[in-house]
Amino acid sequence: MRSPSVLSRLAALLPLLLCLSFSAPAPVAAQTEGGDTLEGQDEAAIAEARERYAQGAEFFRRERYSAAIAELTEAYRLWQNPTILFALAQAYEGDSQVLAAIETYQRYLDTTPESDTRRPDVESRIRLLNQLLATLRIASNAPGMVFINGQEVGPAPGEIRVPTGRHQIEVRAEGYRPERQTVTIAAGTEVQLTFTLREEETRTEIIRVSEGRAPIRLPRSAFMVSAGVTVAAVGAWVGLAGTAVRQANTYNDQPVRSDAERRDAQAWGRRADIMMGVAGGLAVGTLVIGILTDWDGDDDEDDGGDGGGDAGATGPAPEADVVPQRGGAVLMLGWRR
């Protein structure tokens, strides 16, 4: 809220500005209007502070209060002159930052002597600004902090002074979800706000680490069976290939060749080719089984604790046999006990 008297007080700033701009500081110390001596002040810092004060006063005259606050804050950092502090408080007041204006006016009173001519005016300004504040009574089921429009202002539960107007009130507490309420409050009033914070949900993520699957290991008997079958298939292929070659030679040696003999020779050739493919596939399978075979394992079976088994007994053994027949051969596979 802009006070109607702020602009009218601009005239009071101009003589102060002239005082700061044209008064020459001593080389070692700078004399403030209140009579305090600021020892050890750098002349360059004071000169920059005067320039920033002048710029801030110009922003204030144009009602650019935020810019004036920035310039005057930097000026006071360079030169802790109560006059700059007084101008900064007026800029806060013009920018409707009531709480900051009250705090800055109070800092001015704390840094000036009782004989300062502006003290009665500053004390009056503080009383008037306090009338623009409202009281928020914050009740909370968990101790935390109160944030007004995103700025931390005090603990909860508790009582907080806020400027008149519309505000977003937020209470934050460790281990609880923040809760917000929006309130429009008039000057001089008291408002009770109750915040019931909910505890944050604790998420427990269980990561299951499964043990790696053991590699596939085959017994040596599996490889022996596969190798036996492969050998039998190779033998069958050799037999069929030999028969196919003999049939082809017989067909080629005959001066008179019939279609039946030609088809018979071609049939034997196809059988040999098929068996060659079977033998090749079995050979690849045997190679894979050989890679997966647990060669370090023990395939011997226990005889049993009661001695009931034969000492030389063995388990079932694979058996393969090729039975030649007219027009081909039969591969016999089985287990011999």
C-alpha cells in the first residue's frame, strides 16, 4: 500500500541528497548527520555510495521503488549512513513492503541518537505502518515453518504479522507434506488458520536380485550317446554313398541304359545326400553337447549302502546299429541294459 504522504516527503529527501552529494568527507573519517563518526571509511566507497544514493532518490521520485531499493541497499552497504537507511525505509514504504519498512525504520532508530531530529517522524511512521498489519494465528499439528508468498517468516504454530491483502500461507514441517491456504486479510484484524499436515508416505523399494542361473552342464553319457549316433549316421552315409557310386558306375558301364536303372541310380544318390545332411546335423549337435558336457563330473553310480547291487553293474548304455535293406538302410537306436 502506498502511503499518500510518501510523495509529499520527497522534498525532505532532496536536501539530504544535496547534503550527501556536496559535503566533503574527511580523508580518514566521514561525519554522519547524527553526529557519529564512521572510522575507516574509504573515500572511493563513500563517493560510490553518494552516486547510488542520488540514483536511488531519482528512482524514488519516478516511483520506481524496486529500483530505488536496490540502489539504496547497495549505497548503505558501502556507507552505513543513517540518512541512507532512512531513505531506504521510505522506498520500502512506497513499494508497499510494510514489514521491511518497519524493520528498516527501527534500524534507523537503533543507529541514531535520541537527539536526532527525525526520530519523532520515524516513530510516527512505525505506528502508522503497524496499523496496516494484520495478525495471523497459525495452528499446526506439527512444528514447522511458515512461508508467506514463498518467503519464510516464522515458526509454526505461532503468531505472525502480515500486511493487509491477499496472501498464500504455507506451512512446512520435516517429515510432512506442505499445506497451503490462501487468505485475504484486512488491516488490524486477526485470523486463525489451522494446518493439518499429513505425514509423507515412506516408499520402500525392494530390489530383488536373483541369483544367476547355473550354466547348463550335461553328463558325459549324453555326449557318448550323441557321439555314437553321429558315428552310426556317418557309417550309414558312407554305406549309402558307396552304394550310390556303385549304382552310378554300373549304369554308366552298360551300353544299353533303361530309365528304370537311371531312376534307381538317382534314388541312391538322393538317399546318400539325405544321410549326409543327417550326419552333418548330428555332428554339429555332438559338438554343442561336447561343449556343454561336464567333463569334471563323476557319472559313476553308487552301488548303494546295503551292498545289494552287483559290483560290476553299470547303468543303461546307448546302442546304435545300421541294418542294410533293399533300397536303403535302417538306423536302429536304443538302450542296452
